[in-house]
Amino acid sequence: MAADDYAIEPLSVQTWDAFAAMVDRHNGIFGGCWCTYFHAACAERQPGAEGSRLMKRKLVEGGRAHAALVMAGDEAIAWAEFGTPEELPNIHHRKQYDAEADLTPDFRITCIFVDKRHRGAGLAKAALQGALGLIAAQGGGVVEGYPHEIGDK
């Protein structure tokens, strides 16, 4: 897919419906997670996929959930979640990470997802570049990411 075939938009109240439609097309992404795993535990989170959806919506409405959405027209076709370590403290292998950390990053990129219909078209890279662009617009700094492969290869 050529770069002029898509645009990068931040996850926001205005882009929520496009994001939610993408997640719904994939049955909640990774078993209903709605990419809430990395967020701090919230007292308002209810069980199951619907609880994750509601929590993510509240985080977006409160400005506490950030992502670069790759948009083809009005449709979200990929995304990259990012945030500060305070917003996204739940990382894999946290004990080992804390023992070996030599600095605290300004931002983390914790999840990249591409719609099944658009895989193999370079959209993970586009989502990552979009997240880095949005991070730069917020002042930039040190960014870390977590490779974590789930699903079909």
C-alpha cells in the first residue's frame, strides 16, 4: 500500500468508532484484550472483552490512551499503541526489566496490530512511524518498544 493511500490519525474520541470497528472485526484483538493489558489497573474495569472495551473507551475519553491509527479513508486498518511508562506500566518480564534497566524511557510502544485483510503491505512499519511522529509532536525523547509476536505467522 502506498503512503498516499492512507493517513495517520491519533486515537481520540473522534477516531474511536474507526478503532472500535477494527477491533470488532478481529473479535477484540488477541482474545478480547482491546489492548488494555499494558495500562495501569483501573478500578472501573469490568471482566471480559466488554469490560476491556469500556475501560479503553474511558481511557481514550480521559486522554490516557494513545495510538497512531493507520486510516484508509474512514477505516482504521492498523495501529500502534504508545504512552508514557506511567500510562503503560504493565510490561512483559517486568521483574527482569526493572533489574536490568539503565534509564527510564519517555515513551513506550507496546502494541502494533494490522487488520488481517491488509497484512504484508508494510502497515506495521507505517503504524510505528506514525506513533513516532505523534511522540515527536508531544516533545519526543527516549522511546522503547517490546517485540511480542502473537497469532498466525
